[in-house]
Amino acid sequence: MSAPGPANPGSSISYNQNSTPNGGAAPAYQNGPAQTNPSVYPPTGYYGAPPLQQSYPTIPAHSNPVPSKAPLTNSGHSVNYYQNNHQQQQQHHHLPQHHVAASSYSASPSQPPPPSITQYNQQPFQQQQQQQQQQQHPPYTTPGSYYGQQQSYQAPPPQQQHPSLVPAPASGTGAPIYPIVSYPSPQGSSQYGTLSSMQSTTSTPGVMPVQMGAPLHQYNTSQPASTPPVQPGYGVVLPSQTAPTVNGQGSTAQTTVQQHYDQSHQALQSYDSYGRVIHSSGGADTERTPSRTPSTSVHSSPGHHKGMQYGYVANSGASSAATSGPAASAAVAPSSSSSDEDDDDDDEEDEEAGGDTSSSTTGSASPVPNNYDSLEGGNYPDSMPPANDMTNQAQPYGNYGYPSMQPAYLQGAAPHTDSSPAHDLYGQSYQQSSQPFPNMSQLSAALGGLSGVPELEVEALRPVNLLQERNLLPPRPLEAPEPNLSADLKKVNCSPHTFRCTLTSIPQTQALLNKARLPLGLLLHPFRDLEQLPVITSNTIVRCRSCRTYINPFVTFLDQRRWKCNLCYRVNDVPDEFMYNPVTRSYGEPHKRPEVQNATVEFIASSDYMLRPPQPAAYLFVLDVSHNAVEAGYLKYFCESLLKNLDKLPGDTRTRVGFLTFDSTIHFYNLQEGLSQPQMLVVSDIDDVFIPSHDSLMVNLKESKELVKDLLTSLPAMFSQTRETHSALGPALQAAFKLMSSTGGRVSVFQTQLPTLGAGLLQSREDPNQRSSSKGVQHLGPATDFYKKLALDCSGQQIGVDLFLLSSQYTDLASLACISKYSAGSIFYYPSFHYIHNPAQLEKFQNDLERYLTRKIGFEAVMRIRCTKGLSIHTFHGNFFVRSTDLLSLANVNPDSAFAVQMSIEDSLADSSLACFQAALLYTSSKGKRRIRVHTLCLPVVNQLSDVYAGADVQAVTCLLANMAIDRSISSSLSDARDALVNAVVDLATSYKSSVSNLQQSGLVVPSSMRLFPLYILALLKQKALRTGTSTRLDERVFAMCEFKTQPLQQLMRMVHPDLYRLDNMSDQGALHLNDTVVPQPHLLHLASERLSRDGAFLMDCGNVFYLWIGKNCNDMFIRDVLGCNNYASIPPNMSHIPELETPLSERVRAFLDWLQDNRAFSSTIHIVKDNTSAKTNFFQQLVEDRSESASSYQEFLQHVQRQISKDLTREQTD
Amino acid sequence: MIALTMIARVVDGLPLAASIEEDEQSGRDLQQYQSQAKQLCRKLNTQSPDRCTLEAGDMDFHYLIAQGICYLCLCEASFPKKIAFAYLEDLHNEFYDQYGKKVNTAMRPYSFIEFDTYIQKTKKTYVDSRARRNLGSINTELHDVQRIMVANIEEVLQRGEALSVLDTKASNLSTLSKKYRSDAKYLNTRSAYAKVAAVAVFFITLIIYLRFWWL
């Protein structure tokens, strides 16, 4: 809604700034593209590209919508989301018009909409003209129009025609912004030429439509879609818009609009529908009533076997089952009797659920009421408890959690306490009783509306105009926001590395959540390597009797003998054993027990949690030994690595290992103790695989260690002469399944090519010409369900399959990945792996393998996530199999994989001030111990939109959106997913502007807590997984998607938005001192090439790889002291390590690198990037704020978003 | 064929070690047997007979209690009892050697799961028919095998349950008798009232009769 006027000065200022850092150097390089482009790349292909066609018509179409366009974009899949979403948006966009109308359009109140439209249309038209000009340009002048065009955003027309080839510094203003142009290799290698020429062409406005074209259509189509009952609502509102509104009027109008908004939204789906529309709006009602059994049993019906939707997709009955484990399991039990295969599953689930019943094998044995209705009244939010009960329940919470709370937060609890005279009843009962609570709350109730937000949040809520503020990054990598809790709770709360919520202040109602336009979800890293973890051995594990929640620091002790569950509010007894505290050896202090003092604990499970004796650690290695594999040469390095780490494999004396190799046949290895050497058994009947010998193929590692070593040393040579090119991966996996099914364990598959024989054979589906297509990417889903079915079988037998894909060719990872996705495995991918030609991949492979072999592992695991009643989990992301509504079956669990869940708010959370989430992971350790790791997270509940924004966790939101976008791009299309991401930014800015910031500020304003959101979304759009237009191999794209789903948040964020530091001028200011090493802390830099300078050295931390970029004029001392080379020219081109030199500078650099690596699971490789090496493209690709060959720069993106917002507004004004 | 082996502490039935069985070929559903075994270990106490065979369908449980540790195995009914007990003896000797002192301090279930390796090896020698012949000659001294008590697993497991059934029945009975008693009382009073009423009616009629007919 900001008119271009105010925005443009801002950007032009910044562009000018850009030119200063390396203005001197840039011009010299500008000649590069000008000479190389035309010869290498004929421009025709790009100018004729469809995006242009799409984009331009749509811009005029905006003012007069063309209904016939509708079917084009509104594909079947997107209907749900876009209808809902855009109806919301429409309603939404009313809001801004009330208070904003006065500001941004105040100049012309008499004719509000038209001027803005023309303004916006003008700009594209200019560009269009220009672009036409450009088409007519002879190739050599292309750069000219390119530079001119840049300035069209900011500068008057004369400057547009500025001949850019003039090497004067003044004309080079644009150059530093667009790095790829300004640092081309002088040789003009073909690769480079491609990049720059593409950039110059796509930098025309034709780029933007790739992103904005589609939304435009959809806005149009959503207009007819808006339902008649809603429109009267608009009708009421509209008059007040057109009249110049006074503030008072505006606010009243706003409330009416909000009512409309709220009402209609209860029926609609909100963000839930983003990923997939799963739970029907009716579902919320049915699950409350006793008839919920049918709704869950639908889920466990035969679909259970096929399970096509299960892995990611949520559960139809999802609803509130998260808090009602036993109830759900009881409901499942009847249907499970229909199939033997499911018996095991459900039993195990009961084991987890029905912990203290005596070895229950049927769901009905759990002693827990099947339904919430049978709980005591008053704890049940929608049964309207009497006021007295409500206080009982609200008051201890308020008291416990918020002894010294800020006024705004009290509003939730205050009314309850005030309304009842009995509030002191529990006030005295427990330790924190002496707070002057009632007075506080009365005061706050009085002040609540006026006093605004607490001080803490002022910073988080500060509106940030993104178009003006350029320095958004904090000096250090972003930390998770702290939830606004009392100090006591904060101290015990779960670490954000383990458990993170997208909103650290949970909105009270779904309506409020909808209004915030942010997704609600959790990001979990449950099996993370922890430095310290309280392990508790006790006979009885204290759990809530109704929802099976483990006792945790956020429960309330009513008195010595009773505690109230913080998830379902049931009052439970404290068992005798719990009265004794083993840590302090004292009696009668249940609240001092370690369970109640730590949010992350691990219990040693009793035998009730075991369905069978704990399995031994079992590892089976399935190795591809076809010609292709031998060519790539991985086998030798695998064997070396395994030999080295054989003793470090997690396990005890029972550890079992086995090997299986395959090409067109399957080879087993008899390693039975007592043999003189390993025996190879070949099974050539791949159509009906059988196991040649039963007890000698998986052998005890300790007893057969010599034989295993023998095998590993001889294996690489055994197949060196093979000519067999076929690969029977499917049958080999079937064999592995049969071999492991009696124990369960881990299967590691190494595959180097497309499976060509037997079951599960695959065809190449990738069309290399489509790699850079911007239209959409096909074949993101599996080609066959063979791998998925096998994975589900594996999961049932507690076998996890990990996939190592080392290939140079297309290998259809989309299909193969299923084997790991559903069996909770991990996927590793090494594109174009070759042991000689690709040392970088080899090093990565070796590093990964070492970590993989030695990292912790949990077997036969299940994980359940419970949350406070009223919240419900509906979609899971990650690698697992959803066994029942809220139980994730993890055949193997490893410390490097993470999970995400999406949640919705089913009931108002008004009657409690805290919301809690508990993830319990039951697993068998490699030493045969059954353990339960429990994480509990506690967050405040708020009822103000501003508080929701203040608590938003931008990184978590980004990661959750990334997960949702991946789902969406597989289920619908990539462009849909991208649009949805852009819309997320638009929605946020619109809703923030309309509802929270009452500043009459123009420009793109977001809350400070979310100021990095557009940047992160832009970075996401430029990731391999989601980018379009750039040549991306299908396998790499699919792998990037898999990583999005399973990487923990920190790692993912570093991949999406790497950290950039300048290393050559590190000072000791703010340095960390860790065990007598000084770790300097350089400032974080924006990922824009304007931040780079030619005389510096910059480190980019991309999570699994570091790039150290050395500027051409980098001072020789740094090169000498750190890299050990004399000068820039003598740095070898493929340098990939930092030598250990004795110089202080080197020590500091290495200390810093070590420190960065410290908490990382997989050790990262480092690449020294010089200007003329090929790694440079990788480095510059990560500079997400720059314009790239097919995607816009950050500023352009912001302008696009802003245009999008004002478009929504103007359209609604014309309506 | 020995399908399942389990070692547990008798005092509280805590499982100490067990052997994962290969049910690949037999395809039997061992789940049920496993839970039975678990329950059995919980039921056993120091008063239980030292050696016992429990029939469970076409399978037999054999158990042996020594030094407060129970060794339990599940075999096909056709598997010679003598061998089964020899096998349990063997396990006991080895297990007690290795872990005997630690048994009483064990806290968590399956603390000595590593014994599984030995169990599997031993099992193999006893199951293998050729090796068995040799063993058979060694273990002839196990002559009292015939006197080992045989019972049905269901009976053993349900022994406790029967008592509780009896208990509920008795309590039902007592509530019923209480009810009967109150009912009887009520009836008694009712009949007494009826009698009084009848007499009263008779006298009133008499009086009326006397009043109107005699005067």
C-alpha cells in the first residue's frame, strides 16, 4: 500500500550505498559479460519463454478480472487451499483499508483506487517496453538495457538509457549488486557465460511473473469463488471505507469486519489446509462425542496396510487424539484383529500407552476411560464447568506460571479468579502460594487494554519497514526466541534445540491463529545427542491415568499426594515410590524429583514397555557391486571405513552384522564362527529370493570379527573385474528383509545406479531438457509403490533402511527414497560420486560414513507427541510411519533426524494460561536397554494478536513452511508450493499491518520478530528443492526435499540461509574464551555480494560445507598466515583444508572454524574458493539476496510482495 | 525345538535375560506365548515347585527354579522333557556362574540380556539331534524327570483368577443375602400390618352390625 514514491527513495539510497564498497573494482569486470554473453548464449530461448506471456496479460487483467482464466491455475489440488486462503485474504484485506486508507491513499481520497493501479501498472509497462527494446537490441547491447532496467525501479527515464559500458564508476552503480556479472571468469568459460547471460535476460521484469503471475490468476479466480453470504458482509463494510474514515469510526468498522472474518473462518480451514486438507471441519465435533470410535477406526481400517497417505499425511481422525492415547488405541483394537500383521503394531502401541497395566496385549485392557466425557467436570473446557471449578483449574496455573506477570498476559487467567470468591482455596495449597495474585490480576484487568505490551516484547513487536531497513541480521546467528514465561518455568523448559514451536506464544483460539496468518507447529529433534541427561530408574513411571502423559515439571501438585496433569487436567495420585527422592535421599518432596525438575528426562522402561526381549543391535550392509559401482570406487572406502570403525559400532556382545552384495544376482556371505574364511553364497533366482542359510548370515560380531575383517579386506578386490552392469536392488532388499525380519535392525543400502532387474525395477524418468524449466517439475513422487510397501513391511518388523545413493546418473531417488522414508531411515546422496574425479564428494562420503557408523542408534522405537487439550496435531513431517493417529513408528531412530508436526487449535485455550507439549520416544538402545526419552515444552497462551507476533519464531516458521511446501509440491505442483510461500509473506505483512501496527506507516511493515521472514522465504525459493528456472537435477532436487523433511532446524537454517563472516579482520572484541582458546566472534553479514569486498576473506557456513572465499586483493598476510601460500596466485584451485600453521591468525581462524563445527553431527568440509574456480558458482548461488539467473533479488522480492499487498487492497477497494 | 527361553528373578518376576527366537520357519505366533511366559514368571514364588512342566496347547513350558532364579523354556510337546531340563540345568550353571551375584541388585528388566548369546549357542547344541544323542547319554542321571509335576498353563495362570472369582461370588452372595434379609423384614412388617388391618375391619363390621341390627 505504500505508494512507490516513498519506497523508491529508500531503495535508491541503498543502491548507491552498494556501489561504495567496491566501486573501484567493479567496472573492470563489467566488460566480462558484455563480451562473453552474446557469443555463448543466443537470447531467443529466454525471451520466448512462457513466463513473459503469462505475466503481462495478467497485470492489466488485475483491474478487470477475466473469469475464463480461472481453470488455468486453479488446478484440482489447489482448489481447497486457494479458495480458503483467498477468501480469507479477501476478508483480511478489508482490515487494512480502514486505518490505512487514510494514510497511503490520503492524497486522493476522492478517487481512491485508480491512481494506485495506474501507478503500479505504469511501472511494469515501462519495463515491458524496455524489454521489447531489449529484444530488438543487438546482442552486444544487452547488458546496456540490463543495467538501465535496474535503474528503472529507482531512477527517472534518462538514467535508464545510461550506457553501461562506459567504465565510469558513476554508471557502475548497479554492478556491485549483481555479483555474477561483476565477477565473471575472464576466460569466459561456458558455464559462466550461461549464468551471466541468463541473468541479464531474466533480470527483465519477465522474472517477476514467475512468482507473481500465478497468484494473480488466483486472486482473480477467488473472486467468483467467494460465497454470496460473505459478500453482504463486505457490503456493510465498504461504505465506511470510501468515506474518509476517522480513527474512531475505523476501529468500530474493524470490529464488525473481524466478526465476519471470525465467523466465516470457523468453517474454513486455515493454515492447516496449507499442506493438505485433512481434517474435515466436522471432524472436530465427532471426536468429542462417544462416537469417536468410528472415526478412528476409519483410520486403522485396511488403509492401514496400503497406507498410501500415511507417511506424511496426517490422519483423518487426527483431532485430539494426541492427548488421548489409550482411548485411541482402544478404538483401534477391534479392527486390528482383522489382520495378523497389524496385531504386532497395535500391541506395541498399547505397551506404550498402557504402561502400568499388567502386560496388556489388547487395547481394551488399558484401565482408562475411553472418553474425556467421563472425566471430572470442570476440567473439560467445552462442558461449561461451574465457575468454581474453573477457578480451581485456572488459578494454580496462573499462580504457578506467572507470579510476576506482565499485565497483558494476565487477562486470560484474571477473569476467572475474579469471578470466584473461592480462589484462595488452592492459593495456600502449594509452594508458590504467597503471591498477591488477586490484586495483581484486578489491576491488570483494569489496565489490560491500556498498558499495551510488556517491555520484553516491545523490541520483538517493533514494526520494521523492510524497504528501509537494510541491516536486519543480528550480529550473531539467530537464537530461538524465549517464551514469555516466569523465570522458574523458563529455567526448566525444554531446550529449543530439541523442541521448538513456531509460535512461542500460543494463540488462544483458532480464530486468533487464523488472524495471525502464521502456521502453528512443532519442530522436534528428539534423539539429539545430549551432553547431560537425567536417567531415571524406578519401578513405576508416573503418568497421568487418562492421557498417559509422563509427569513433568509443568504439572501442578495440589498437595503432597495428588498432582494435576498439565495436558488433560486430570487429578492423579502420587504413588508412594514417588515420595522418595533418590537425588536428595529425602522423603516427602515429590516436586524435587528429577522428573519434575527436568524437562528432558530418560526413563528406564519396565518390562511392560516391551513386547519382546530387547533386540540386539543388528546391522546389515547391502552393497551394490555392479560394474557401475566398481567404477565409482566407493567399495574400497566403505570397507576401509567400516574396518576402522568396527569396534565403534554401537552395540554390546550381542551385536550382529551381515553383508549382502548384489549385481544381477544376490550374494550372501557365510561368516559363521569357526570357518577359515568367509563363504560366498550366490542366489541367482531373483524372482523368488530365498535365504540360503539361516543362522550363519547374520553373525555375532564379537565371535566372527576375524571373518568380518577378512571379508572387508577382500571385498573390494573380489568384484574389481566385474562386467555385470545390471542391478537387482529390489530382490536384494527383499532378501535383506527376510534376513532381518526375525530380529529387526538397521539395513544400510549402497546403490549406484537405477535398479534394472527384478521387482522394483525403475525407468529413467528425467528429461534433462526440463531441468531448468520454470513451468513445473514432474516426477517428484515415486514411480512404483514397491519400495514403499517393502518399507512398511520393514517397519513392521522393526527394520530401518538407510540409503546411500552414489551415482552420476539419474537414479530415481524419488522412488528409492520411499524405502527409507517409511522405515524411518536416513538418506545420503552423493551426486556424481567418483573416487578420483570427485575428491570433495569422496571426503564427504568418508566423513558421513564415519559419523553414520559410530553414531547412537535406537531400535524398535515409537514416538508419541501429546499436547494440551484443545490443541491437536494433524500432520507429521519426517521419516517414519504413522501407526495410529498420534503414534509414530520408528524402526530405527538416529540422533540426526528431526521431525515436524502441524497443529491446530480445536478448543479455546482460554481456561489455562499455559500450553504444554510432550514428546515421548520409547526405544531400545544398542546395549539392549529399553528407554523412554521424554521432552516437555511449556508455552504461554495469549489472547492478543500482538503477543502472538511478539512470540513468533521466524526460523521455526520458515522450517515448518518449508516442510509444508515440500508436501505441497509433491501433492500438487512446485509452482503452487512457491506461490504458497510467497503468499505466506504477503499474508503476514497484510495481517500485521491491518491488525497490529497502528502506525500510519507506508512500506512493507512486519513485526521485528519476523523481520527476517521475507528473506528466509526468498532463500527457500532459491533452494534446490524449490527453485525453478535454474538447471537442477531431479535427484538433487528430491534429495534436497528429503533433507528439508529430516534435517534439524539449525542445520536446515544454515542450509537455507548460510552464515557469512568476514575472517581477515576479526577482532577480539566479544570473543569467547573457551578452555584457553580464544574464539573470535565476527559479525554476521548479509548474503549479498555488496557485502563482499575484494580485499577480504569471507567464510560462508552452509551447514554441511564451508566456503572460504578469498578476494582477489586479499591481503597477502592473511593468505600466507592462514592458507600457507605466498600470494593469491599460488593458492591451489581445489584447496579443501586449512593448514595447521603456528601463526596467531591461523590459530584464530581455526579456533573459530572448530567452534562452528563443534556441535555439528556431520563434520563439514571446507572449500577455499578463488575467483576462478568452479566452486565459485556454488558460493555465489548461496548469496540469496542477490538476483540470480532466474530469481529476483531481495529488494525486488520485497517490492513484489508489497505490490501484491497493495493489489489486494486496491482490488478490494474497487469491489 | 526350543522356541523361547527366559530367565527371571523369582521374587518379583523381573525378566533378566531372554533369547529372541527365530520364528521364521515355524511361523507360529509366539506373541501369546511370550505374554504367558511373562505372566508365569510373575505368578511364580518361592513356594512353587522347583521343576514343573506346564502344558499350553501343543507346546510345553518347562521351568526350573534354582537359587531364586527361574529358567523357563517353551518347547514343542514332542520335545523330550529330559533334554529340556538338561538344557535348563546347563543354562543355570552358566548363568549363575556369570551373573549369580548380581541378580539381586538388578533393577531394570533384561539386565543380563547379553546372556542371550550363550543361550542361543547352547540351544543349538541341544536342538541339534546329532549332538543331542551325546548329551542324552551324559544326562541319564536325570532320572527323576518322570516325577516332575505336570500341570496346565491355563490352570496355573488362572489360579489367582479363580480365587478372585470366588471372592467376587462370595461378596455377591453376601450382598444378596443382605438384600434378602431386608426384603424379608419388609414382608414381615407388611404381613403384620395386613393382619392387624383384617382384624380391625372385622371388628368394625361387627360393631356396625351390632349397632344397626341389634338396636
